[in-house]
Amino acid sequence: MAHSVRRDAPELPDFSLLKRLARDQLIYLLEQLPGRKDLFIEADLMSPLDRIANVTTLKQHDVDKLYKVEHKPIFYACENLLEEQGIFGDVTTDEWSFYLLPLDDDIISLELPEFFRDYFLEGDQRWVRTAGSALHLLHSVYGPFSKVYGIGRCSKMAYESWREQVEEGEQRARQAEIGNVFLIDRDVDLVTPLCSQVVYEGLVDDIFRIKCGCVEFCPDVTSSDKSIKVMLNSQDKVFNEIRNEHFSQVFGFLSQKARNLQTAYDKRSGMNIKQMKTFVSEELKGLKQEHRLLSLHIGASESMMKKKTKQDFQELLKTEHSLLEGFEIRECISYIEEHINRQVSMVESMRLLCLLSLTENGLLPKDYRSLKAQFLQSYGIEHLLTFSNLKQLGLLVEQQPGETLTVMESRVGKLVNDKTAGKLTDAFSSLAKKSNFRALGRRLNLVPKSDEEYDLRVPRDMAYIFSGAYIPLSCKLIEQVLERDGWTGLEEVTRMLNGHEFAVTAGSNGSDARVKTDSQRIILVMFLGGCTFSEISALRFLGREKGIKFIVVTTAITNSARLLESMLDNHA
Amino acid sequence: MAFITANWNPLGEAFYRKIELYEMGWSLRDGLKECLVAAAPYGGPIALLRQPQRPSSSARPQLEIYSSSGANMASFPWKSGPVRQLGWTVCDDLLCIQEDGTVLIYDLFGAFKRHFSMGNEVVQNQVLEAKVFHSPYGTGVAIVTGASRFTLATNIDDLKLRRLPEVPGLQGAPSCWVVLTQDRQTKVLLANGVDLYILDNTSCTPVVRQTQTTYSLLCLIILALSPLTVCVFQTPPGLSPQACSIVNMAVSFSYKYLALFTDSGHLWMGSANLKDKLSEVDTKVRTPPKQMVWCRRPKSQQPSVVIMWDRLLLVAGECTDTIQYTLDEESVCVAELDGVRIIGGSRHELLQEVPSACQDIFKIASMAPGALLLEAHKEYEKSSQKADEYLREIKEQSVLGEAVRQCVEAAGYEHEPETQKTLLRAASFGKCFLSNYPPEPFVSMCRDLKVLNSVREYTVGIPLTHTQYKQMTVQVLIDRLVYRKLYPLAIEICRYLKTPEYQGVSRVLKHWACCKVQQKEEPDESIAHAVSVKLGEAAGISYSEIAARAYECGRTELAIKLLEFEPRSGEQVPLLLKMKRSQLALSKAIESGDTDLVYTVVTYLKNEMNRGDFFMTLRNQPVALSLYRQFCKHQEQDTLKDLFNQDDDHQELGNFYVKASYKEKKLEARLSLLQSAVDEYNKAKNEFAAKATEEEMKLLRFQRRLDEEKGEALLGLSLQETLHALLTSNFHKQAEQLYRDFRVPDKRYWWLKLTALAEKDDWEEMEKFAKSKKSPIGYLPFVEVCVKQHNKYEAKKYVSKVTPEQKVKAHLAIGDLEGAAEAAIERRSEGEISTVLSRCSPTTDRALLERLNRARSTAAKK
């Protein structure tokens, strides 16, 4: 609403090109088989396919029937499997290298929700090359990139895979549309995706689950007897204006919008026939469309309000904020305990446990055991395996004996001023691989002082996406690195984040100075392991402040529930 | 120039022309007499096998391969079995189909490549007839055996033999047959005297003639009785009933059209699906033809077929007239995309419909724009003012653009360079008077013709037409030149057309290198050197392919040397595997970062090595190990266990058993798996997990007992769910027992019991419970639970027991504003007063509002 938009922000490149590329390749493959054919497709791929080529397109290329294949164990080394089944000889395989699905003007997804678990938990690197190829495709269409920054092991490997592909392929000199690239591993910042989302788009995702840029609003929202599928992107003018807003601001905005709409409708009363004619032909359709969208979003907001303004949610948020700030930890633990005992929600309980562990550098052995035991009693013994997974990933760990670092740290932090505390923390942090959240928070000012009132109407920093309680670490890192043009001065931070940072100048050959600077202000951020809508909102905010545009490329859109569900071992 | 129409013959609206391509360079004593001949389309090579005069003759026949111009490329005595048929593949390989069903494959230069068989059945029954055909899947072979059975292979590079169903009543070979490719299916259409059949993978369908309604009705009934036959009736429409036996048939280049020749001398032309008739012509020749082929071109004016007898060549189209040529020597017809080539002992000719652009320009007294432009240019060259007159006439009709286009197009269709030049000059002349005529068509036509003329050259001998060239693409032409080892010409063409290095020069050089490594007399060192020097600077060379070729020729050392030049590690892997350098292959695959490749190597190693060595190898390669583990997780659970066992990873083994226990339906088996898990967890010193698993076993046993005794269905529930189920079913004693045995925290137990009682509306028991001892969760939950069940009356009972801090909340929960206000004011808490205030309505609770506001201001002062 009242954002000071810098006028000189560059235009975003046109990503519909990627869709066209994917579609053309699919059609090419279909045409390889002359004549009529049926298409069998895995259920998970239906939505992405629909974004690329709809049924009419498929029909035009002689696809007769579409069959959905329900989820089966993923085919590794397909050919071997087919061979074992003895049908290899009857099958011809082609690869449709469909890497990138543009979800919106500034969001591109690889649609690989399994990436997070496969790479970070199972250590399976098969998607790394896919990420590299995706980057390669973007580079060859919108590059050449001049600078690449990154942090995390996977980022580094993806970067290397991309470089290799660049060297193998043909090189063409062209005008760059995207100047800089930032690669980041999801496990660099696991706190942010585990926080409750309170920005409109994130909240819609948390509650209704957005799938491939499309949400299904239940009858409760549509105030009719059927669900409606709605595309959520910048084409939806109403949504575009509220998607990045803190939820508390959305209602006010929507009612203002409703009033404006009414005024626009009311104009009719004083019109003569000619004016009425132009009104009907030019404005009415737009107004009606807006009206429809507006009532949908109001419905959605109401439904969310019902859920989220309840006492429980407020208390949940309070606990989260306490965890982020590091205050009243004991109270938080009893809250979590009660949460588990009352079986409020398995995933939510787990989320709070993980947040506690991440912010406190692990749980005290006593707490760890008792909370785990209670969790198992509540939600079943099978979560023994889930805990084993969470531990392996570092999401939920036990403090090793003699490592009561946090307690000491926080005491020290309260006693001495920030500067010395930082140094002390550095000394400690080299001890083990830990989340170091507190120390990072202090170093990067992630948690604003809580005594000041935070005006959500006029956000002053990215913390607004979490009601002013926390600036997402991932986005803060991006801001810092872009500001410093590298990692200089962030040595302690990267050490705490377990390193693997890099900044490479690839060398650009743009001659036109103006265009060059324009592309320099378009920054592609690639999240390996998924990113949340809140993070995207934060980056959009940062972009507006700095007069730059961010393009988010992610292996998938994630949120706390998706992330934790991927940690479960489905034994069914 | 004036005689350009001298060889044109009219047929209906269209003209046909026969032009000489080459005077053959071969010297054959008896021409093509008694020869098996196969000539590849697109101006491909010609193979000849002279059949011995007497079958018993001991003299070996000679197999000879020539270019289209008759230049000898290979010649060797045939030492294998009797050959039934020769044919060419799409990549210019020669197929020799023997009587015993063996198919031998030779390259252009007569080098043996490989062989395959058309099935065991054939060895006894012998091949009677065979055909080689082309489809989008590649080159196929079809045979009919002495037992009258057909066998098909759609793609010889991916051999799958399909034996077609029996044809009722067929003895020996059918009168004639063709292979059709329709809807991704390959079928055989055959005639046995009067009857026509369509044979596909599953059925043999008789084709019924439309005019005989009664007959087809009868057929319907018969077919309805035999479920094996698929009842799809197709008929060649309009084929006269009295037209008796079909003695020859031909299918067009594109498989779209079909021609049938009957013994009454009638020719029927129609679509290959037998649905439409194009025309029917009475040729008045009753002898069965030697050969019949379609003669069409893209955008043909009429469908036409060329029929050949011993001394006669006949072109039949839509009209009743035909064109007849006398043949003075034994010849063979080759169907092309845009005409028919006729190869004889001394001449090689092309017969085609005259393209309309050429007709417009050269037809006598034509006033088409192109014709006028050509005339104008002629006058211009003579420096005659008439040039201006003609030009003006074209310009007045504003068809100069059209005129130029026609001349450019016609140039493409002309074979004589002189005619091409004349037309292009005229076009160029016309272009001068146009301001914005796009140059591309003219320029690219000049380029194309230069390329075409150079390959039509006698020494190269590829008589491609422009239409064929456009269809086959430059890439394929380059390939063909490369197969003929015409490397310099290929490179020159690539450079001339500015083909990107990848598709052009680099590819040619790669082929050259592949050929070079086969030169057995040269030592490894010098070949490797020569290859690297020549290929050094070319972009995108795949050294691994060259190395693979060297390995195929048995030169492993050379292959390894060449592989070192390969910059992409991934490309080295397949060959390394083939050469049994599997360890190296594994590290190269990992280096490439391509996980598919790693999988390939891992699966290979798994089959190649014994298990112990395999695991050891993986242990040294963590990337491969984790990939393999992933694979096992989904496909081979048992191997996964072995892997963990080898690594003494007890934690993972424990997890493995726990996971396995869920899949187990039987309780005993489940318990024993869990016991194994406990043992492993103990070994892993994970006491927590061991204990949790033991408790699960305890719980399972408890649940089973209760299920047996009380008929509950508790098995598999979590502890909490079990407790809840027990409490709601009034098994308080058993619940107590569980609560004690499993040391359930008091708070949890209270919550559980409280909710269970409320859900049952058991208020009496709840009150007893509340009084049993001091509640560890306080009494606010009692209030809330009652309210949730809509029982305010019961809720009120507990409000008084709530701690002072929660009083306000409790009062609000039951909707008692007064009480809440009372409590808030008593506690003098500003925040709580505000909470109550926000719930008051300004109309009904005015007095209360005032009191609260007063209290708030005093509280604020403090």
C-alpha cells in the first residue's frame, strides 16, 4: 500500500518463454510417435503438466486419452527395472527435460518437493545435476550471469555442475537479462520455514495449501456449495495487492477496496445513455471480475480469521516469538508439553519441538527424553523413526553433556554488551556443528528489540513478515552479501553456518552500460530444498527498498507442514 | 532452351518428363538380365547379384555395389547361401535376405557388419519372397515362407520378430503383397487370386468388395460366428466385381495411396486405407506387370502410377489416356518422393510429373509472370528493347514478385546447370526492379543448387532432386557423404553452408577419425597423434565415440589413449565399463555428477562382482553408496539390511526392524521384529529407543489381551489413543493400570480422563474425579471442557476452584461478565480489565463499563 517504490526498478524478464520451451519439447516428443496415442501420467505431475500444456493442446497432438497413474515407488534407473520386468524390449524411452515451471512473474519452481528429503536427509545427490541443468537453462536463455554467490554444500555442487555444462555447451554472446545469482541451501536456515506464516500468501498456503500456484477454496470460503479452484498470481489484481501484506492489514485493505468498488458501481446512477454504454463496454467487465475476486479473498480472510484469531493461535504465536527471542524458555517448554499431551496436532507439536531445538542449540538431555517419550505416547511409537530422521538432519537434537552453551551464552549475552558477547560466541561456536541461532541472531540483528512498538502498516524491515519479531535469516544473508558484494566481513557468520560459501565473478560482456546496470539489478535467488511464500514476500520488500528485483527459483514451495511431513516415514 | 519441353508428355492436365541422370559407368555384359537388383531411394547406391544360370552351378555369383552413376564401390564373390532379396537400409547398409531366413548386413563398401535371422521356422520352410520397407521406426523386413506364413521385423536395429496369423486358404506365396504402415502399426495387404486380406499382429481380415452386398452380409454372419476374427470391413470402393484376380499392387512412398492391378488389365488407384477411390484405368495390357510403382510429387496435380513390362513402360493417371515409353533394355524402377528413377544397363533416368512452376514458365505460349520475365531477360541479353516491353507488361499486372518467385522455384526443379543458371539470372534481373524483395529465397536456392550439382557430379553419383534434398536435410546428406568416405567434400559443404561446427565439420572429422582408427597397419601412437592433431581445434568432438570404435576393432590400448582426450568424464563411462575398467568408470561417473550414470555403473558392478567386493567398492565411494542405499530402500530391503550389517550400523538396523514391523500383519512376527530392534538399539547404546520399543511391545501385548478378553479393537493404537478408548468405554481399572505401568505423566492422564468423561457427558464421574485429589492441570480445563460440551451448568461448578490468575478467563468462558469484572477489579490488573472491557457491549452493560473504566484508571495510576 504505502510503499515507497523506487521508480527505476528494472523490468523482469519474460519467463513465459520457459513454458513455451517445455511445451515445444513435449510436443516434439509426442510427435515422435505418429498416430493416436494415450498418455499415462503420474498423479503428482498432473498439475505441472496442466500449467504447460492443457488438454486441448494434447488433443491437438493426437493424445486420445489421459490416464492418471497413482503414486508408486519412484523409478530409479528406470531401464534396469524395465529390464527386470522383461518388458524393456517393448518400451522406448525418451526424456522430457522439463526443469522449470514459472509459477508467477518472479517465481520459478522445479516442482521437486522430494528434493529436501532426498538430499538433506538421505544424502542422495541425484537432483543436484537437475538443479545445475535448470541453472544452465536459465543462464542460456537469460544470461550470461556476471556474479554468482552462494552458501551451502549443495549450492556449491549445483554451481559446479552448471559450470561444467556451460563449458561443454556452445557459448553465445548475448545481452544479459539477469545479472546476479544467489544460491542457498535450505539447511542454512531451517528456522524460517518452521515459523507460522502471517503474511497473506503464506497464510493461504499454510491453511489451504497452494498447489502449483493454484488453490482450492472450500465451500466454507466460497459461501456456496462447491469448492472453487483459483489461480493465485499477479494476474489477480486483488491478490497482487494483498499477497505481501501482514494479515492484520488485509481486512482493512479489502474493505477499502470494497468501498471503492461500490463507488465505481455507483457512478452508473448519474449517467446518460451514452456514458452508460461506454461504462458497460469498458468498465463493467473489469469491475465484475474484481468483484468476484474480492468476494473470494474476503471469504478466505474470514475463514482464516476464524481460525487464527482464536486464543490458541495467539498463544502459539506468543510461544514462537518467545522461542525466537530466547525468553521464558521454561514456559515455552511447558506450553509444548501441554500441546503434546492434548494432542492438538502432531505436525504442530513437532514443529514447536524443532523450533525449540534449533533456537536453543538442542534440548537438554532431560527435556529431550521426556518430550520425546510424551510425543511417542501421544502420537505413536512409529515416530521413533521420525525422531531419528529429525536428529540426522539436525532439526531436533540433544545437547551433548558438557555443552550447556546456550545457558552460558545467554547469561553472558545479558551481562556484557553486544560486541564482547559476539566474540565470546565465536570462540564457542567452533566447537561443533550447531544451529547457532542465538549467536547468528545477535550478529545479524535478526530479532529486533521487543520493547519498541512495530507498526505493521508501515513496515521498516523484513521482520514485518513475522509481525516484527524476526527477520528471516535466509533473506538477511542475501541482503548482506549483496550489500557487501561478497562474503567479506561475514566470516564469523559463515563459520557458524558451517561454511561452503562462495562468490564468483563470471565476467560479463555486456557493452551497453545502461542495460548492464539494469541486469545487475535483477537477482536470481535459488533455494535448494524449497522456500516459503513469506521469504518471497520478504525479498519483494527488500527489492522495493533497494530498487532491485528478485526472481526466486526454488526446488519447490514449502512450509512448515510440508517440510516436517517429508520427515515422516510412511509405513502404511 | 527451346527444346526444354521436347521430352514432356501430356497426361490429363499434367505433363510428365523423363530426363537422363547418368550414362552408366559400369560395364555389364548382359545388362541387368538375371540379376537381383536393389537401389536405395534418395539417389542411393545400387546392389547387383547375378544369379547363376543353372541353380546347381558351382560358380559363385558375384555381389557388386555401384553408385547411382555406375561407379564401382565393391565387388566380391558371394560365398553364403542363396539370396532371395536385396535391399538397402535408411543408413545405406545392404541387406541380403537368404532363403534360410538369415539376413546379412554389409556396408557400402561390401564390408560385413552383422547378421540376424527371421526365425527358426524359416530354416525348414524357406523364404519364398521378402520385402525391405521403411517407416518412421527405421528399416524393416517382411518375409513369406513356404508354409505361407508372414513374419515381420519393423526395425532391424531393434529386432522384434512378429509372426502374423495364418491366411485362410493360402498355398505358397500370395499373388502379390505389400507392407503398409498405418497408425503406428505395420500390416501386410495381400491378394490371393480374387481375395484381398489385411494381416496385422492379431488378425487376418478379408477385404470385402462393396458392390457385392449379399456377399458381405454373408461374410458378416460367418465372422460373427468366429470370435477370433476382428470384424472391420474395408473395401476398395468401386473396384468392379468382374475385375478378377489382383496380380500386382503398389503402395506409395508415403504409405497413403495404393494401386491394384488386375488380370483384366484394370488399374485401381485409391487410398491405402481402402476407403476412397481415386481412379480406375483400363490399360488394355493383360500380362502381369514386372514392376509397378507410384509416381507422385508433393502437390502433385494428379495421382499416377508407373507400370513396367518387359518392353513397355506405362504411366497411368486419372484420365483414360496413358503415356507409353518403349524400353530397349532390362530395367528397374525406383520409387522416389517426387518421381520414379529408371535404371537400365546403360542409362539412368528420372521420370516425374513436371512441377507447376516449370510448366508455367516453359509451357509453349505461356503468359505466366515467370515466363514473361524469362523472355524479358532473354531480350535484355540480346540488348533488345523488347526487354522493356515484357517487363512493363509484368509490372502493369504487378506480378513481378511472383515472376521472380516462379523463376527461383523452377530453377530448383531443373537438372541441367545451364537451365538453372538461365532461370536464376532471369530472377536476379527481375529482382533489380523490386525494392523490397526478400533476398533469402534466391540466395538459399543458389546455395542449394551449388551443393546439389556437386553431389550429382558423376564421381559422387548422388542424383538428388531439390525436393528430396529438402526432405532429407543437409545433415543427412553430410552423413551419406561421410559413409561414402567423401570427407573433403563433406567438410567443404559444411563450410560453404556455414553449418555450425557441432553438426558440421566436427561431425565429419569424428567420422574420419572413426575410420582412421580402423587402419590396422598403422601403430597406435601415430593414429592417436594424427587424430589429436586433426581434431584438436574442432569444437564438440566426442572422443569417446572414436575410442569406442577403436575398441570394437580390438585396439584397447588405442581406445584408452583416445579416451584421455575426452574432456567430459561422463562420456568416458560406458566405454570404460565395456573395457571392464569398472572401478575407473565408477570414479569417472561420480566425477561427472550425473547420478543416472552412477546408477548405471553401480548396477553393472553389482552384477559383475561378488557381494563382498561390491560392498567394499561402495564403501570407498560415499556418493555411490548413498545412491545405492536409496535404491535398496525402495527396491531391495534385504540388501539394505546387509549393508547396515556390514557397517555395524546398529542404529539403522534398529530402525530397519521397526519399519519392517509395521509391514507385518501377524502379531507374533511383529513382536519378534521389534525384539530384534531392541537388541540392535541396545548394541547401538541407544537406551531411549530400546526402552521405547520395549514399551511398544508391552503395549501390544496388553492390547491383545484386552482385545481377546473384552472384545475391544485396540491393537496398533498409540498409548494415548488406547487410554482414551479405555476411558470412554468405562474400563477405568485397566486405564489406571496402563497409567501406572507406563508412567504416564499426571497432567496427561488428567487431560485424557477429563476429555473422555466430558465426551461421554459423564458429569457425575467428572465431579468425583475433580474431588479425588488436587488437579495437576488446575481447574480451568474443567471449565473449558464443560463449555465445549455446551454444559454451562456443570462448568459453573468448577469456576470457584480456579486459581486467582485464571479466574477472569474462567468467568469469561461461561459468559459471566459480572463475575469476570469482579475478578479483574479485585486483581487490579490493567490487562485483564481491558480484556473484559473488550467483551462488554456499550448498550447493555453500561453500568459495568463505567465500573471497569474507573477501575482501570486507578490500576493505571499505580
